[in-house]
Amino acid sequence: MGKKRSGGGLTGPQQAAKFLGVSVLSGVVLAGIAIPGAGALGLAAKGTVEGFDEIPANLKTPPLSQRTTILDAEGGLIATVYSRDRQVVPITAISPYMQKAIVAIEDSRFYEHGAIDLKGILRAVNRNAQEGGAAQGASTLTQQYVKNVFVEEAGNDETKVREAQEKSLGRKIRELKYSIQVEEELGKQKILENYLNITYFGQQAYGIESAAHRYFSKAAKDLTLEESALLAGVVQSPSRYDPLNDSQEAMKRRNIVLQRMADVKDISQAEADAAKAKPVQLKVTKPKNGCITAVKGAGFFCDFVRNTFLDDTAFGKTREERAKVWNKGGLTVRTTLDPQSQDSVNESIKDHVDQDDKVATAVTLVQPGTGRVLAMGQSKPYGFGKNETQINFSVDKKMGGSNFGFPTGSTFKPFVAAAAIERGMPPTKMYASPFEMEYPSPVQTCGDKPWVNTSKDRVPNESESEVGPYGLKEAMAKSVNTYFIEMISEIGLCPLTEMTSKLGVIPANGAKLPEVPAIALGTEGMSPLTMANAYATFANRGVYCTPVTIESITDSHGKALTVPKSKCGRTMTERTADTINTLLLGVVDSGTGQQSGLKDRENAGKTGTTDERHNAWFVGYTPNMSGATWVGSGGAKQVSMENITIGGQYYDKVFGGGLPGPIWKQAVSGALSGREAPGFVTVHIPDTPSPSPGGKPSGKPNKPGKPGRDGKPGDGRPGGQTAGTTGGTNGGTNGGTGGNDPLGGITFPPGFIGGRD
């Protein structure tokens, strides 16, 4: 590079003292911006020097914001995100033409002076005095670098950015002190390298490497003379000299740079003239940033990863601290996204629901036992255009999802059954289960005050043919509403809320699950991720694992960040989970979920459809994969899914098993193709026993139970299993008689005593 000497023979303090003397006497601020004399600001020379000495000695140089790369589980690129498009490169990876061009036009005496260019200051003072303004600046390249550091440190805070750029004497003095320090600690080559990496070149390009790719689609090391001169010229005013918006103005500025390079003998005049004769030739690469660029339809998963980072205290004590780390970028984030699963989800969605349909669908797949989120997709793509959205239908509100989630319908019923079985209720438990009934009242809550049906609300079954008595196996397969209302009325609400809390089943809006019997029918809005992960607990034989999306993170220096792992814990006994698995296998084999059955492996699941068919669900699983599919209204306007065309197919009525089920089936089939097919551990649950006059008691005969009225249960005492068209309750041992209904006596298979097998 030639000319390389620093400081003009003066030490840092000597430079500062001499500079301050010149500055105060001539009434100009550093960098040649015209200001009144120091006295007019109430700032005497003595005070200025004292203020200078009080400035902290250490310059905080923040790490430059860079791109963050998000990868799938196999290392494939999902998306590149950044707050500022920058790739930091060493000086050896920057074209010598570029190094010479930026020095020639911004600070031609860079290698001859120290942090302050006294000759440049005097020249600027003289020129500005002649023209009566701030026609010429005198900031050295080092001072410009220091200013850019403060701008970079301000990040996206507009107030701090303005403060970093304000034309005040105080800022200039602070900038001077730090410039002296930087010159002494870094040296010229490192300062030039840092400057070229931090400087803004317009068009969202920060640093020379990004600028080279943005304007010429090449690396900074490959920039030609004329390309280097053009980029060096842009720095002074990125908007004015933007070659994309005004190529003629950019060319004029480029030619000024070329002539300056010739004047300082970096190139010959002949080289300068030859380069000037060439037109501006760009090869533009449009900036690609953010989750909108994600491949494999993983925009929402990408956004969920970002929100997970910002929400987790492992990456910083406060959200502000975590945001700083994320925005600085330079991270390589390896995620749990499984490419095969994601492809299968996308294909299934495309085959069943169109982007411009009145309703939408979302599918999420997770891995039982690890909490790893394997796939996440929806029919409304990530974006800002028509039939696009930035709302992630698969997750909770705080993670970028819907404000309230989506009512789950009967997919909530397995949680009721799990809570009851865990409390000792036998899986052969029978209830009268009429077609329609009034909600039983009172029902015990977790507090002292029970729930009371003051409004006399009633609950019907889906079909008038659904009339009990039913046992749990048949009630689950047919999804009998009144059965589960009677069940929750008997066990109380607290066991259910405790069970759902352990399973991570929390409403999407973050509210507490209300203690009312209607929750048994899935009245509260949930997200597909919540439901898929809760069902994964059944697949994992009662052990719940928190969902995770991030496998590992390394920073720009290759240092690994600590990444939180899934937290797993037992929520129910293996026996309870195995019983639920057996029940939900029955739903797929012979119940409402038959269209969801997989051909080459066992799978269990549950359908759900809400009032007026605004939402339809299928949540299902195999031992090694769990998934939830929701179909419904993604916006504020609720669409009734009757007499509707979805994905080009007409439906008179949409059921959970009729559309969500097949979507789930195709998605999971492809996701598991070629992978192991383990089976479930099941238990024997007898079919509903035929009514008989009464079973032989195993202990003392119990007294007949009183008849139930208006759908309320009777008060059969321990020792008998009762049922009847109007009511009846269970006892603890087999045999006995029930209410006064002819069906009151139920023969119980041997071995079921007090809910224990």
C-alpha cells in the first residue's frame, strides 16, 4: 500500500492538546463543521480539556451485526435472517483496489497522520472560512470509524442513532479521545479492515462484502478498479450516489474517486481515464432476509425459532438483552426441523386445502420422548400478500400465534379420561349417557366453592342415536358428550386441571383453564403444538417432555452457546397411559377416526368438531411421532364448515375424522416412511358388558342405590356398579345392584375392583 507512517511525530496527548488549541482559537469543531466560538457555547478552553480528560479510556467496540443462519436437523439451510446484512471479512479478503479507493477519497493522508489530521483541519478551516459554511470536512478515517461504532452500538434505537450522529462539540471531543485510543491499540491496517466492515454502502448492505454481493454479485476480494471506486464513492451519501436509483450521479462520483486515486499516485492517470470511460455495470442481487425467505414452507417454524430465542432466559436475563444478541446475529442455529417430515406436511396440506379457501389448516408434528418439533406448516403461507399471513396458527399467542387459539372439541376428552383413570376409575366405568342432559350440579373445583349450573345449561350428543348406557371404550370411540360430562362431574374439575397442567395444556392466550364442566368438551382455544405435544405424552407412556426447536447455536467466532434441553417428567402412570392408548386405538380402528388409520403401523388418535363446525381437529400419534391437524377459520370471521368447498372438494359437513384426519394420515405416513414402526403397549379393556339382573358380589351385598333424576347420578354405594336411563353411580367392587332402572344391575368382569386391575 506504500505510505505507512503514523502520528506525525506527536504522541496521543500532544495531538489532543494541539488540536484543542487550534479548535478553540479558530471557532470550529472537529471534522470541519462550522460552529460559533467556544465561548458562545459557554465552554472555555480549560473546561474543554478537563472534559476531555474525564472521558472513559476504553472504547466499547460492539461486535458487528451479521447474518444469522438457521439450519434444519440435517444441516440444510432454512433461512438467513439479520437486522443488518453484513458479512465480516479480513483485510486479506478485500480487493486492494477497494482499500486504496476508500483511503484516497475519505482520508488520503490516512497513513501519514495519527488520529487527528492537523493539516486537514487547517485546510478545512480555511476553506470553510472562505465559503462561510461547512463546505469541507476534516474527519479522519479513524474518526469516521469511531462514529460508526457508536451508530452500530445504537442498533435500531432511533434516538440513540441520532445522538451518535449529532453535530456537537461534546460528541466530537469524545470521538477524538476514542480515535487516539484506537490508533494506538489497533494500528492502521486493522482500523481500515474494521472501517470497511462497519460502513454502510446503501441498499441494506453493511460492510464491503455485502455491498460487493449486493451491487455486483461477487466477493469483495474480486472487485475491479471501477467497481471499487463506485462503492467508495457511495459511502459519502448512500442515497444520493445510489447506482440503482441514479446511475449517472453514481458514475460522476465514481470518476471523482478514480481521479483522486490518480492524484495520490495509487493508480496512473491512464488507468483512471480507462476506468472513467467505462459505464456503470451492475449485477444486482436482491437482499434476502428473514423468515419470509425460508425454504420448505418453514417460514412459521423459522419465526417460532426466533420467538423461542427471545423468550428463553437461557439466552439473556431480559428480553432486551436477548434481542441484542439476536439482532447482532452471526449465529448458526441448528434446529429440530426434520426435512422429510416437513416435506410430507407441506404435500398433505397442498393436497387437501388451498391457499385461497375460506378456511385454513395447520399441522404440527413432534417426537415423543424428546419434545423435538419435527415439522410445522399451514395453508396460508408466511407473508404480507393476499391469502398470506404472519400469524402462526400452530403456536400460542405469545409465540406469534392466534390471539385465542382454536377450541379443540372432543380431542380434549382423553385428558378427562386420563385424569379419571389416574384417580382410580376403572376403564369399564359406565354412565347413563342420555342423548341430552342438563349439566350436573354442583361439581367440585380446586377451591372451596363448587361450580353450580345456575343457568340450567344442557349438553347434547352429536346424534340422537347416541343413547347410553355406555362404557368408556365405546364412549371414547363414538365421542359421546354426555358420558364425559358425567365423568367430570363425578371426579370433579380439579383432577382434570391438574392433569392438563402437567401436560402443558394451557389456552393459547395464556389464560388459566376455567373450572367449568364444559371444558371436557374442548371449549377453550388451544394451539396444534400444544395438542400434539400433550398427546405425545400418551405415546411416551406417561412422560411429558417440553417442546424444543433448537439443537445447537454457535456464535460468529464458532463458540457454542448453552441451549436449553427438553425437560421431561412423569405425569401419569404407565398403566394410565397404556389404557388411553388402547382407548384411542379403538377410535381409529372402529370409531370416529377410521379415516386416519395408517396401513403399515399402529396409530391412535381422537377427532374433534366444535359448535357450528367452526373448527375440526384430529390429534393422533404412533409410538414415535405425534401430530395435530386443525382446520377452521384463521381470521376474526368464523366460517361454518357446512356446504363448503375446501381444496376443490365439496363437503356437506366437515367432521374431525373427515378432513383433518386424512390430512394427518398423509402427513404422518410420509414423515414416517422408511422408519421403524414400533407398536403400543396395550391393556385389555372388555367391551361394554351386557345388562343382567345383577352380578354376584365379591364382598358384602350393597344396598340399592336411589334413582337418579333429571340426568343427575344416583347415589349407589360402594360395592355396586350402577347404571340407568336416568342416572346411577359406580361402586368400588364388582357385582351388586344399582338404581331402580331395569338396567341397574351390571355384571362386572373379574379383576376390576376399585379401579385396580
